[in-house]
Amino acid sequence: MENKFLIELQKLRESSKYAIAQGAYSNLNGFKKYLHIERDVEKKLKKIISKASEKADAQLLLVCGNVGDGKSHILSHLHDELESIISQFRIHNDATESHNPNESSNETLYKLLQGFRDDNITASKDKIILAINLGTLSKFIEEFGDEFQFLKNYISSSKILDTDLIHDDEFDSKSNFHHVNFTDYHMYSLTEEGPTSKVISSLLGKIVENNSANTIHKAYLEYKVINSDKLCCPILYNYEFLFSENNRNIVSQLIVKSIIKSKEIVSIRTLLNFVYDIIVPVDLSVINEADYFKVIERMNGSQYISNLIPNYLFEHPELSSLFEKIETLDPCLHRDAATDDVLLTLINAENALDIFSKHIENEYLEKIESKLIKVAISKPDLSRFFMRLNYFSNYFEKDYLKDTDYNEYLVWLFHYNNHNPSYVKKIYNLVENAARNWNGDPKADDKVVINVGKKQTQYRVFKDFEVIPDVNPLKEKKDSIINKFTQEFSLSFKINNERETIRLHVDFSLFKILKMISQGYRPNKKDNNNYVYFVNSINILINQNNNKAALYIDEVNIGKPVDYKFSKDAFSGYKFQVI
């Protein structure tokens, strides 16, 4: 007998026929249409397609992005919503459309875009929507740019290939070219209170929603009736665990944290596959219906709770890159004194349920209390389960579960993308302070410690250090929620008497160590290796004007800030003096 509930859940898998959308035509069935969530990038795309359809001359719309970010799915959806308008365009999906085996993808694009060659574009009436990954677009321009100068100039002036910028994708009625860049739109939005993800939360909600179009929930109801006397089922528990909006929000926050802290790339396809994986434990997904409940009945307490979302989510890095990143966010890895006191009490308690009940909401315990009372669970397993349930139960309420550096990074990023000058100044000051103190505290605001030859402890060498931000102030915005933004800080500094600039990028990982340095932390060899790009940038800032700058030498622990000065005079002579 087939398990219809499991079969319906399998529609979420990347390997499922339901996972791939073609983009060049409508191939969304009822379930795909049900799961569809309108994103901001889709609204922008619809607007540009509608306006381009009204133009008589050639129109090329570049739908740019990365693999798996939903370009094909949205185009397939728009075939239904904009049927009469989109039919005016030829749609080419570079990632999925078949190619002549005797020609390269660039040659296929070359044939497709003949109407947009410089010598054809004036007379051409072609209307094309080209879904293309940024790397493919870059290779095409590199090979055929000489014949597509108008297109090449548009890509250059729009800075489409520059992922550091937020692109202006407003429709230009005077242009033959338009674009929407999926890299500007993310799985989450920024607010002053932290990140929020309409896409992830809505998708999780749709998967468990009691809706006639939701075939998964319909199969769930049938499964529950048929197995009403065997409700001790991890798959059932996990699906119902996501009924709680609080639980869905926490899962959503963990995914967003993985994106921000570990630069995880999460597409709609990988997100759906992830949801399948957290509902259906891998060891249970291959058991036939006849043996399934026998296997569950033979499980001991530790085995049973290991298959429940609060545990399973953090213990299976082998399943995917996203699981691997979420493992690093396991609340068991972040302990404090208050939690340790509770765990000590739990280990010594005769009735574990009493301790659980004092700290964790009843809704998390009512379906598993029989396991906690009747079945023997090892103390380490019980402790881990407690910490993870506590995380879900109290994440939004207890300060000790918050990640201070992460929250601060996102507040700064929100204001930075709103062009708030005080926060722009904050991030520049943070970088300047770290650059000045990376090699040690110079004990003087206008100096920096430099490395000279073999490391030694008797002397320190300094030089004057000036950091000049290259800032082009932008008009401050007052957006309460930001949907198009850069995910890291991009800073520029002037060097070599302001004739050149150097650009620095500060992501969460670097931000965290910069904050540590501001609090007195001294980077070690591992930090120098991990942040070699930043160290190289610091050295460029430090070493500018080396041919003119004086060196100051300090005998360590003598008591004076600087003891000697070594400088060059106007006649190329050198002077060494005691200060």
C-alpha cells in the first residue's frame, strides 16, 4: 500500500518532476501554481514586460541572476498571468533551453540575438526575453562584444555585472534594452527590527495550510485518519510542528542567518527540498508502508527524538549545504551560565518533564510527554533536546538566545542601505579603527604599527597613518522595509594623495572581527589567513607614501610612546634622532 502523504511530500524534492519550471512556456500545474508566491522582482518584471510590449522597435529584456534563483518559475507563471502580452515575446531560457549539440551556448545566443547586432538593431522588430546567468552574459559579451556594442554599452552603463551595486531597473522608453537583476532581490528584507522573509514564511505556510489546492495537507488528513491508532509518527510530528507560525518563523530565521552569516545561496528549489528533508527524516523516507510503523515502534527514546525537527534540523550536515550551515547555528553550541544551571538540574532530576515544563511552552511537550516519562533517554540526548526545544519556545522572548553581533550587523546594514549618514560614518570609523589596530595598538591616533622583517618583542615601529574615506553622500531614504539592497558594506578609501581609491567589502564575518578589535582583540595568524583580502587592503593603506613617511621606533615597556624618529630630508639624506 502506498503512503499518499509521503508521495505528496515528495513533490517538494529537487529530484521531483514538479521542481523544474521551463520558463519558455506555461508548465505550472495546479500544485506549482498553489505554491507560487509573488516576489518584488516579479512585480518589476511584469511592469517592464507590459511597457516593452507597447513599443514598436526591438526590445531585449535581460532577466539576469544566478542558477536556481527562480527566473524560470516566474516566467512560467507570467505565461498564465500575462498571456496576451507575453505572447509577443520570444522567451529564451539559457539555463534550460536545448542547444544544438554542434554549437556552444554563445553561438546559440549569437543566432538568437541577430536582431540586436549593431548593424541590425535599427530595423529590427524583435522582442526577446532572455533569462540568463551573469557568468553566461559576461562570456557572451567577451566573445561577441565587438558586434554588439550597443548591448555591451548598456550592460556597462547599467553595471549589470557589478554585483556590489543596486541596479536601476526602471523602464527606459528610449532604450532597446532593459533588465531585471535577480541578484538585487533576496530571500529576505531588511527592517530596523531585523530581517524578515515573506518568501520563506509564506512558502512554509502554504505547505501546511488547510486549503483545497494543497494536496499535501489533504493527504495528511487522510493519513491521520487511517493511522489514528498509530500517531507516534515522526513525519506526522514534523509536519504538525510547522503548523505553528512561531516555529515557521524560527525556521525562516535560521535560513536567513545561514544566508547572511555563511553566504549560503538559497533558491526556491533548494528551499522546497530543505522543507521536505526536515519533515521526512532520511532513514524513514525509504521504508515501505508495511514496515514503517514496526520500525517506529522499535525505536528507543533517543532514536525517536533524533527524528523530530528541533533535533533533526541541527544534526544532518550531510544532507545539503544549507543543513551544514544551520548545524553551526545549533543552540547547543552557544551556552551561558543560566542555561548550564538548568541543564545541571535536568541531569539530576528524577522527572525530566518537570524541568521541561518550567521553561518550555506546553504546546511543545504535549505530543512527546509520554516519551519523556516512559522511555529511557540518555542524559546527553535529553540535554540537547531541552536546549533546542527551549530555543524554539523562547527565541523571540529571551535575550540570552539572541546573537548580538548578528543583530547589530543587520541594524547597521538596514541604515546603510537607507543611506543614513551616521551609520555610514560608523562603518567607516569601524574599518579605520581596525586598520590602525590590526598589528597592535599604537597608543596614538595618528600612527600605525608596521611589520618590519622578523617578529621581535624589543622594538615596535610606527608611521603616520591617515585614512581618507572616498564618500559620495547619497540622499537619505526613510524606508521601513528594504527589499533591494546590498548584503554587505562596500567602502572606498583614497590613497596616494587621493589620485586612486581602494575598495573594501565588509561582510558579517569581517564585521564581527572588526567589532572585536574595537574592544581590544588582537588578530592572530589564523585571522590574517582568513581575512587576507582585508589585510592586503590594510597594507596598501599603511604603505602609501612610504618613500616620504618618517618611521618612529619605540622601545617596548620603556614608558614613552615613541623613543626614536627615522626620516628622510629634502636632499634624500636620512636622519635618525632621539625624541
